[in-house]
Amino acid sequence: SLSLALSALHYPPTTMTASVSSLVAGGTVWLSALLMLVVCPYTKVEESFNLQAMHDILYHSSNISKYDHHEFPGVVPRTFTGPLSVATLSSPLIKLASIMDLPKAWSQLIVRAVLGALACHAFGRFVTAANRALAGQGLTWWLVAVTLSQFHLPFYMTRPLPNTFALILVLHAFAAWLRRDHRWLIVYMVFATVVIRFELIVLLGPIMLGELVYGKLSFFFMLWFGTAAGIFFLALTVPVDSYFWSRWLWPEGEVLYFNVVLNKSHNYGVSNESVKPTRLLFAVCCCWFFTAVLVVVIVLLLLLSVAVVVLLINSLGTGGCQRHALWGALVFGCAPLFVCSYCGVVCFSLSL
């Protein structure tokens, strides 16, 4: 079994509890994310909506007429659910900064630091769940080390992109999946798909299919619980976003119609490059992880979910219905692929 294989590596025994392991992993990565934030404090156009939305919520409150998105709505409407959550959590720190008479520019750093903290907390939960599922004494340190050695996760964790808000939910969903907690898996994934990023259905699909094939999940439970969760989050996002946009709408529904039905996603901008392995920066993680799929089913499912996302988004990004696909959409696969790389290293070490 994988547990025996992991113990054969003779890692030093650890006394860390699950909560401490999560805190150490998330806190360490958060420090790296804060360093990225300080080194690269400015944002780009894709981040402007969420950043401006958080600014308007904090400084204009209920005066919707002053909100920036009425004058600059963008190609398609985006949800205020994520910015509203981060702005609410950031408001005490923003008030403290105001009392201390700090420049207003600090507000951007504060809200992005809070966003990074939420992402790192989700990462810590994922690390804890992976540690329990695979019984790996060194798994926590491996995931932290590999994450810190890579560029994208710490960098994107503080970027106010829709994918970053979705990443928080996806990491919680992966953690629930590793715990075999199908209720929370469905809740997190449906929340991310219905409210923030509908494209994540390409990630939800293979996960649910794998659970059905291996008999871990009932089809009827998945159907009724997933439908109920979808209706609940639809009932959440429509009133909230209709209030801020001053008209009735479902943001991700309009995005789906614009991208798929009208096939106008190229209005966002088009990249002529496909996603190449060198751009993925997975070289360190891909050295030996292919051997891991023969060891345990959960690793195989993790690997397949990542592969499906990478292949589908890559194909969509090279002439498909969403030619604007960017690297940021692939950030969801980093954490599970790091777990696969760890298992591959274990197998490689045992073969020596």
C-alpha cells in the first residue's frame, strides 16, 4: 500500500496536529505570497473589475451610483460575491489604516493580502487532507517546498482575478474530496461553478465521474444534492449581483451565453500561443509522478482531473470557443499535481 511505501522513506516522526500542519503550510505560503505582493504591487487590466469593486464597496458603500462598473462595465458582467466577501473581511483593517492616516494605496495591499490569506488557508486545508489521505509524514513539507519553489501559486494567490476567488473554493473542494466528504465537495464545486467561474465544470465533471465509476458516490445523491446546491447558489448570486448591477442578471449565465452561444470570447483578447509545458513550470513536479498512478486510486483520479483541465483549456485556448484562455485558468491543477509528484518521488525512491 501507499502508506507502507511512504513509511519506508523513514521521514522523521512528526508531532504536528492537523490544525498545526494546516497553519504551518498556509502561513508559510502566505509569507511567500506577501513577498510577491510587495515586489509586484501593481495590477493589470484583468484584475481591474474585482479590485475596483472592492474599492467601491469599501468607500462608496450603498451609493451604487458612484460605482465604477456603471461607467466601465467590461465585456461581460462579473459577480460581486467574491469582492464583497473580501471587502467585508478587510474593512476593519481598512478602518485601522485610515485611523493611522496611511496612504489610500495601502487599501489595495490590504485587500489583496486578505485575499491571499483566504487562498493560503484553503491551501492549508488541502495539505492537511492530503496528508491524512496518503499518510505521508513528509507530504506537508514537500507540498510547501514545491509550492515555494514554483512561481504561480504564491503569485496568483494575491491577484484579484476571478480565477483566484475560484481557486479558494477549488482547494477546499479538493480537500473535501480527499476526506471523502462528498457533500462539501459538491457544495464548493457548485459554488465555484455557478457563481464565479462556469468553466470549472470541466474540473467537476471528471471528479464526479471518477467517484461514480469507483462506487464512492451515488448517482441519485449527486443529482439531487448537486441540483439543490445549484439552485441555492443561483438564488444567492442573482439578488446580490442584480443589486450591484442595477438590473436582473446571473453573471456567469451571461458569460456562458457570450462565450459559448455567441462565441465572442475573442473580444477579451486572443493569444496565438498554446499552453506549453515550459509555461506550466511543472518540470520539477513531473519528473517521476507518472509512476504514482499505479499505486493508489486517489492519486490516479487527482492526476486525471488535472490532465482533463489542462487538455481542455489548452484546446479551447487554441481556436475553440474560448480563445482567450490564459495560464491563470490552469492554476487549479497545481496543488493536486504537487501531490502526484510527491507520490511519484516515493515510488522512485523505493525503486532505487
